[in-house]
Amino acid sequence: TSIESLNSDNGVIILNPYGLMEIKKNKSINITAYYIMADEETIWNRLRSRGDSAEEARRRLNADDIDFKNIDNYIDYAVANIDKSPDEIAKIIDLLYKVERG
């Protein structure tokens, strides 16, 4: 992804926390960051239902605890994703985007 495309007003990019932190360092890039959060039980159930072993699911949860520890310092909005479909989450983010942009 080029810096020019990140400055457009209609793009979406999905990043891990480290990628977001790096982009936020560049003050010439004007982005709005949405964090789609889920509680540990929801994540555990999703990992297990997709076939991850209990050991792998625990490893992922532990890694996420570290990776997402200070995410609130880098995001503009947090959207809870517990019992919502991807379409419902997209509609919430679209609404937040439209409200912010006026």
C-alpha cells in the first residue's frame, strides 16, 4: 500500500497494532482507526471452532494480550464484536465514518 493511497478518502486497510502504530507516526497521513474488539471468550470460541487446538488458542490469546495492550492510544473508535455479523460491524463503522465526516 502506498502512502498516496492511504491519503485518499475512501480506502480501508486492515492492520495489526504494530502497523497502525507505524502509520500513526507519519503525521502526513490522515486516517481514522477503528478497532473491532471481542472479549476473550468470543475469541476463544472462534479459534476453537475454526480448528485451533486449545494450546494454539491460548498462545494466540496471550500474544493478543501483549500486542493489543495499549491499542486505545492509537484508535479513534472501538466497536464491540460479540454477537454481530461482519455486515453488522461494517454498517456500524460506516455510520461512525459518515457521522465523523459530516
